[in-house]
Amino acid sequence: MPKLSLEEVEHIAVLARLGLSSAEKEMFRDQLSAILDYAERLNRLDTAGVPPTTSALPLSNVMRPDEVTPSLPIDDALANAPDADANQFRVQAILD
């Protein structure tokens, strides 16, 4: 694949809202060209016998079963509260 032109690198920089110096443009020109060259090599691989994959990991449910259990007693829940009133946490109002 041919090397990217400086105009293409400048266009990509504009899209990414990057201000690049001349040295950076040349550096990114080489790097982006190498990345595109590698992607082109991957496109040439024969993947006819490879099934489509949505995930490389097996799918499993990591959620625990939903079971009814007793709630935490109110006294335990409010034990470390800096301020409580009528079995509720009391906080300072935040209003503008």
C-alpha cells in the first residue's frame, strides 16, 4: 500500500482536532501508513473456514439468582450515620 500523503495526514488531524507540527505529521504519516499496511495484510488472509465470532470468550451469566432475603436492620444501617432522624439518613440540603 502506498504511503499516506501529507494532505491525508493533515485531513485526519483536522478530523481529530489535533494541531501537529511538521515533524509530527511526518512521524504520523509513517506510523499510519504502517498501520494501514498491516490492516491490508490482514485483509488478504483466507478466513473462509473460520466461523464468525462475536466474542472470544464463552458466554456465561455472572448474575446471582434473585432471592428474597431479610433486609439490614434499620439500627445497623444507621449505626455509622453522622446524622439520623426518624429512621432516615439526615443530610444537608443541596439547593441553589
